[in-house]
Amino acid sequence: MSHKLLSSPLRNALISKSSIKYTHKLRSFYSIKQSSQESQVPCQSDVVKEELPTVNPVGIQYLSRYLHKQLFKQQIKSTSKDQKRIKLAKRGLNHHKLLGKKTSIRTPIQLNLPELQGNSLDEHFQRIGNYLGQSYKDKCIHKFTTLPQKPRNWLRQKGWVRYVPGKEPIPVDVPLEDTIVFDVETLYKISHYPTLAVAVSSKAWYLWCSPYISEDGCEDFKHLISLGDPTKERIIIGHNVSYDRARVSEEYNLVDSKSFYMDTLSLHIATTGLCSRQRSKFMQTKRELANANNEENANSSELDGIDMSSEDAQNFMYSDDPWLQLSSMNSLKDVAWLHCRIKMNKDARDYFAALDKQVVIDNFQMLVNYCMTDVEVTSKVFDKVFPTFLKQCPHPISFAALRYLSKCILPTNNTGWNDYINRSEDLYQTSKNKTEDKLIQIVEDLVQKDPADIENDPWLSQLDWETKPIRMTKKGVPVKNQKLPGYPEWYKNLFPRKDSLNPQITLRTRIIPLLFKLSWEDFPVIWSDGNGWCFRVPKLEEEKFMEKNYRHASLTDEEELIDDGETVLFKIPHPNGPELNCTTLMSKPFLHYFDKGILKSRSDMAKDALTINASGSYWMSARERIMSQFVVPLQDEKEDVGLIVPKLITMGTVTRRAVENTWLTASNAKNNRIGSELKAMISAPTGYSFVGADVDSEELWIASLVGDSVFKLHGGTAIGWMCLEGTKNEGTDLHTKTAEILGCTRNEAKVFNYGRIYGAGVRFASQLLKNFNPNLSPGDCSAIAKKLYESTKGKIKRNNKFKFPKFWYGGSESILFNQLEQIAEQPYPRTPVLGCGITKSLQKGNLNANNSYLPSRINWCIQSSGVDYLHLLVCSMDYLIQRYQLKARLCITIHDEIRYLVKEEDKYKVAMALQISNLWTRSIFCEQMGIYDLPQNCAFFTAIDIDHILRKEVDMDCVTPSNQDPLLPFGESLDIYKLLEKIGKEGLGKEMKKIDTNKYPFKPREHVLEEYNKAFSTNFLEYFLEMQLKTKESHIKDAQTELEQRETEAIWENDKSDEDQFGYKDYLAKLKQDLVARKELTRETLYTKRENRDTFDALADKQENMINELMIDTIDIEIKSENNSKSSSQMKDSTITDHTFLRHINPSNTTRDRPLTSSS
């Protein structure tokens, strides 16, 4: 229905109000249809016309048609199958009480977008990926594989020296070639600045020396390495190359260089790396192999005669788990052995731990050769892993994005940074010392007490009060070097050395829970050497605590002797699982047990001490990493500006996520955490701003989209609908529903939901629920967890004869998990959008059937798709930055968060570029999933943050114990509507640089999920979809039976439509022909005796006569069919289905398993 047919008041109301709630029934009234005239892509000069919202059949508002036709140029027509899928989607939503619920309808967004580079989003991204990365890729592909001859002697001379074979070494300003392999060494205990570096190109070796080691008397170590003109394209290859990049002078600039830092560590992890669950198994096997190699005589006879140092021995050890031979840990030594079978000796690196530079000077030639060997090996590793990476991640975006992720930079104020470290460290040490002083006072007061006074104290009586008398000489003088004679043992143990003046005690000291008189469930805590902290309850209450999931402590022989038989000892549960011993009670995880009254103390100081300890926990864990950050001041700036190059590994996990140990794990500012304002210490220089956004529920949206792709409809699955339109107020969002089932808070429910999406099972949910609510019994925890999983993941159906031996059904997420498992179970799984492959260590063919790491593979499907999202977003942004000549560069990405450093005059245009990039990225995700539209409420970032510092929200004051002054002024947060008010519907306006991508290739791709579905018939996919929506197993069996009938009919119909059909008469004629031929052959070769030949002849004649009779009957049926309109029915009646009979007339034909019709 055209919007012109609506009444004027209704039309005005729909357009004027920015956010209105409508029911599904009202929305279905005005679905917008696209006319043929509107299918043309609008130009910048087009007049933007108002239009009504477009809403899909389940109530999800789509993009305006004006935006849609700029993004999805393909014209997709609705079919009867689409209508059937919509009907099924509605049935599923209705079952989960979501159909017809209110959804948010807002004014359709109309915006002029930059024209796509091609006729589809796939073509667009392939072309811009090639535009951004092809020149660099060519350099990598054609990188030298033969290294120049190594120099015999190295000059200890400042700066770069070039060594060309057959020529004298000459000083140069920078390496002359545009592709080098590079390694830097530092005296890291003296300084973060470089000491020496070695590089190699196709033509020469290079050595760089710091003046600190090359000039006599030089004590200034603050020198950086120059690699040349930052506007020239270069490939710089290294292992963990971000460490080397941090020592390159050109990288300390607010304007980005054109160097591409290629990391062999990242390439290795992405292609052959280990997931976190595999590392312990890998290390255990490695130890076993080393132990077996060291044993002269193996215990097992299976090892007799095997050289455990050989590859055959490794094959023997790895036979049950092939992936163990195909992966390794990440050091250059391990990677070199895996890929190149090179054994490296890394002993020389210990020299760089020296505190005196003379150590390097004295061993100069050896240490340079050590560095040169690292460069040589890195070059060979790159030659192996780079082609593998291109094959595994073939999309040009996957390569091009690595350049930008490897070039992150963090500006700060030098003075402010140093003040932050000093404030945090001083406050931490002050709080720590204050607490320890109080503890010492408690200890000193306690040691003065008479042991007889504490015999009945259930806490203090556990201390060892045994004392040793003062030993005297014959002269009556105390013996020398006695350790605190006359004092009880527990007190003496607090003095680690004889010369210690004060007891050494912290909140982690073993006896603290006893000094604080802690009780668990109102019973005094008890230390057990074999069980950790426990509590003892009366025998009569044993069953009560068993129901609460507490575990009995296993008593030692000594503890058995003092057991009175009237009490039972239970273990205090460890936060990471009941199988672990709890060895500390004064740590952050136990703070909420104080709040809930499960953990109590008779000491007023206990709760305060625990709070202080929790306050300093962040700084205590992060202080070394924070204080070791390498901050380099900008020399040319008038301001006190410093830059940090984060040591970021661009692909640090098997999912290709970036890894960095400080900034990517930094906490948001909290008012009770010392030093938690870390991120806010990153501040933009004057004239610059940070512009960025968080991707809303990125991986949850990706996962739900995979499920929705089955219906070709956004919101078609329950989880898809909840992800897009669920709200707390309506009780329809995923986290609220989970919280209702579990009886927990919404924030706690998030942990359950994300754990489940990433593959965690019922056991995980049960243990987590117990941690959140210790009062629940194990039975209750298990029952609630099972209820959650039946409601979400669904029930499991197993049938080895079915095409899916195991699948989920009946839950709000069943379709999603079946899709994810379908991807994970492929021989070579690929991400649905960019088609990136999984690491070799997780490919199904390399895994043991008893440990298939399915949760890790499911996690890979989602997280690796999230990395695809980031790569698309980053490449799209740089393309727009170049096209519109915006003054901006990538600052940092933190998983689903991205920030750019932008010149003040371009901040709103960069904000719009981010919105357009997000729109393009979400759209290609939909396109590659087979849905050619996009919901408006997820098309754009909820808000773009513009701020002068990094912080989670622009209005956070970042007040913490170490920062009492609010960080003002606040920033600016703009949604798409406010942003359009700022810059108008023309968006980015006129392009400033013409970019022609037509010279770059475009290779049309089949959608990954469609390729996987080729293994199944159309009938199967339709019925399997219905089965997943069933709620009872009997209904599934009915659907399966119906599917089998349909499949059989499809085969029959296919045979009938075949022009050269081999019909029933043909079969009988061939049967007769074969019988005659076999009759003659058999009589001559097999039956030598007369009686056997007679018997065979009689049987053969009988079979031949039966065939003749059947052929006559068939001819009669055909004659009757010509005069009978019901011939098809007669033909079916004449169908032969008696396989026993067929085997009788032809015993060798036992493979034909489908009915034969009488004729074509």
C-alpha cells in the first residue's frame, strides 16, 4: 500500500514523531512497497523525499527505501517459500510469546551515501580492500627468499651501516630497500630504548647501533631508530613486530606513516595457533616427550627401540591427537621448529638482561650474530606462513586491515602521566602499609597473651603455640643466632630472616582468617593442609549442608585422630570451582560473601581490610605493566605531549582477535579502585579530539543473524527478535528473560548468556549459579540450569540415521546453535562473511573424536566473525578518510570499541564516516547471510562519542581514590539524528579525492552458508527447519517420517522426468539378458557334476519363465492405460515393492532399494 493512501493526519503523525510504539497489527497495515521508479540509486543532487517506515512481517523496522536502494542493488523477489518461512517464523515467535509485542518505530533515516564501488556490497569491499592493500600484498608475495651473504665482522658504529656482499660496509641514514626483515634488541633493565638492531633486504644486511654503546663516554640511551621517509610505502617484517615498531622514530608522529608492519607471530597464530583450551594439553605432551627422551629405559614396552628425540617418536606420542604436530607455542624458537624445522639456541639473550652496557660491548660480535640469526629465521618463517595465511584468509579486507591495526598510537600528557603513576603508587603503598601496620599491632598484642587463655578460642587455638626455651651456654649466656627463643612457632614463622626487625604479614598471610576470627555460615573457619579453608558443622546438620552443594573435606590421618565423630568438616568453595582448595579468604572474590552475610568476622577491621585490599587489587595486578609503558615525548610540539606505541599483536588468538596486555584489558574508572582512571590518561593534544563508538552487542547480533538467516528474515528467530527489539520494560530482552528464569540480576544474567552463546554447557551454568547464590542446593542449581538451557538452547535429539546425528529443538536459540554447529563441524570451517578459515589445530580432521573442542570451534565462529566486522569497519573508515581527505588516524580498537584521533575541524565528518562505515559493515553481513535488508535500529551506532580523553562514557567524571578531581569538560555524544542535524542529509558532502577501483579484480563469491546447505535437499532443509521449531519429540518423529516420504517421492518424480528413463520393462529385459549369459557361463565354469547342472538349469528356466510372464502383464497394463483416465493410479497399483521376490528372481541384485514403476 502506498503511503499516499493513508489519511493525512495518520501520515503526519507517523512522520513527525521520532519514536512511537506500535503493535504488530498496526504496523502490518502500512508496509511500504518499492516501485520500479524508486529502484534507481540516488545522486547527491536528488531531493530527499519523506517516506513512511518499512516494517517486516514480524514487526522489525527496516531501513528507509531511500537508503536501501543505495545499499542493496539486487532486486530480490518474494517466493512461496519465503511466505512459508515467514509463517514458520511467526509460529516460533508466538511460542516464545514475542509475536505481536511492541516494537520501536522511528522516523525513517534518509541520507546520501557515497556511491558503492561496484554493484554489490561484496564487490564494494573487495575493491576497496584491494585498493588499500594490493600494493603491500604484492611486496609480500614477491618478497626475497634468498638472503645476502652474512657479514663476517660487524662495525660498532652509531646509526645504520650497510653490508653488501663483496663490498666495504658503508654508513647510511636508513635502509634503502622498501621490504626488510627487522629485529631490535634492548638492555631492558636499563632502558626501553633500543641498543642495537639488525635488518636484511634482498640486497644487503644492515646493523644499527645506539650511540650509547658505540660512542665512548656516552651515557644517553634515549635514541630511536629511523627507517626513512614516512610517506613511502614499506613492508617491515618481524616476530612480535610491535615491540620493534615501538623503537622506530617515524612512528612517534600524530600523522600516520605508510609503513606496514607484518608480524610473523600473528600469521602463525591465525593459521596454526593453539586455542586456550589446547595449551595445557600441548605443554603436558611436550613434557612427556621430553621425559621419555631423558629416560634410558621406558616403562612401557611400546617405547622399546624408539628414539624419543626423532620425529617418529613425536608421531608416536601425537598419534591420538594429530593437532599436536600441527601447532606450537608462539615464541620464535617454537615457531621456527614447527614451520622450518630449525633448532634455535636463545641462550645469548640473557646478556641483554645486564645492568651494565659494557657486557654488550665486550660480547658485541656474538650478540649481533644472535640478533642476525633471529632476522634470518624470521625471514624463513614468513616465507612459510604468509602463503598459508593468504589461502586461509583470502579476502583482501582480511589482509588490508592488518596495516591499520598494527599502527595504533596513544597520545598522553607527559606530566599528567607521571603524576598518575606517582599518585596511584603512593596511595597504594600508603593503604598497604596502613593495613599491615594494624596487622602487626594485632599480632604483637596477641603474642603477649597467655596460651592458656586461648585454649577455648576456636580460631586462635589453631595457631601453633609451642615455644622453645632459650638455650644457654655453660656460662649462663644465651646461645648466639637463636631465632626468637621463647616465642610461639606461629609468631616466629612471620620473620623470614633472623635479622628481620618486624613480622612480615599481609592480608595474604595464611593465619589472617584466624586473627580476624572469620566464620563461614556462622561456623569458625578451619585450616586443613589437604583441603584448604574449611568449616565444621554438627553431624545433625550434615544433610542440610550437603543439599547446599558443599563438599566433604578428606581428612588426613592426623586429622582423623582428633575428629570427635560429632561434627563434619566441609570445604569452603573456591570461586573457580569446588574441586579446587580455597587457600585465601581475604581477596576480592569473597567481598560479596561479606555483603550476603555468608562470611562474617568478629573483628571490626576485617571488612575494612578486605575493602582496602579490593581497592588496591587493580593497581596491584596492573602496576608493573602500567609503569613499564614506553612514553616518548614529541620534540616538535609546544605542548608536553608524549606518545605510547602499544605492544599490540594484531592477531593474538586463534579467532584473530588483537591482544595487548595493558590497554586492551584496562578497567573503566571506578570510584573504589586505585588507578582505574588509566584510560582517561590518554588525552588528545590541543586541536584534536577522540571520535569513536562501541558496537552495540556486536557478537550477540552476529550470532542471532546466523540464526535469522535460516528464515531470510530479521527477527525470524526468538533470539534474533530479542536482540533487535527486546526491552527491559517489556521483559522481552534476552538478559531480562534469563534473569527471570534464574532468579538473578540482569547483569549476572549477561554472564550466563554470553557463556552459553560461546559454547558453555549446563555444568558451567550450574556452578556459576551456585557462586551467585550459595544458598541454593546442588539439585536446585542443576534443575534451574537445565530449565534455562531447555528454554534457550532447547532439547537435544539424537538419530545416527539422520543427516544431523544431533540437533537442538524447541528452544529460543535452537536454530542458532544448529547453524553454529553446522559451521563448526565442517572439515574446513569458514566465517560466513569474509570466508576466513579456522586454524589447523581446530580443524575437525586433526582432532580426537573423544575431545573435539566443539565449544572452542563454536566460539571461533562467533569471535572470528566479530574480527571480520572490525576489519570491514577499519578498512571502510580509511577508504572514506582518503576519499574525503579527513585528518584522522586510528588510535586504538578494543574488541568492539574503536577510537580515532581527529583534527578538531573534521570531528563531525569523521563521526559521519563512522556511521556510514557501520552501515556498510552491517549491510554486507546481512547480504552474505542471504538477507537483503537491514533493521534501522542496528544500522547505525547508538552514539558517536567525541571527547578529549578516552573513557567509557563521555559524562563519566573518572573520580577514583587516586583521582579526586572530576575530569572536565565532558565530551559530546551524538546519535544519528543529532549528527544529521549537525551536518545535514548530504552526509560527507563532496568527495575530495577521486578513487578508481575498477583496475582491481572482483571475484563473485557464493555465500558460505548457501555452499554448506548444498549438502542437503530442499525438502530436507524445509522439514529440518520445522523440526527445530517442534517442542515434542513425537512431533519430530512425525515430521521425519513425512520428510522420508517426500524424499522418496522426489526421487520417483525425478526418475519420471528423466528423458532416458530406465523403466520397469527395461529392467526385466536386462534381467533376462543377464540370466541367459550367466546361465551359459555358470554351466561351463562352476557346475562340473551332472546333477548340479540339471538343478541349475531347472532354476534358471523357472526364473526366465517368471520374467516372461511379468513382461506380458506389463504389456497388458499399458494397453489398458491407453483407454483409462486413471492410468497413473493403475501404474501405482502395479508398482513392485516386494524385494524378497526381486531377490528370488535375481539373487545377486540386493542393492536396489527403491520402488520400481511398471513403465515410464
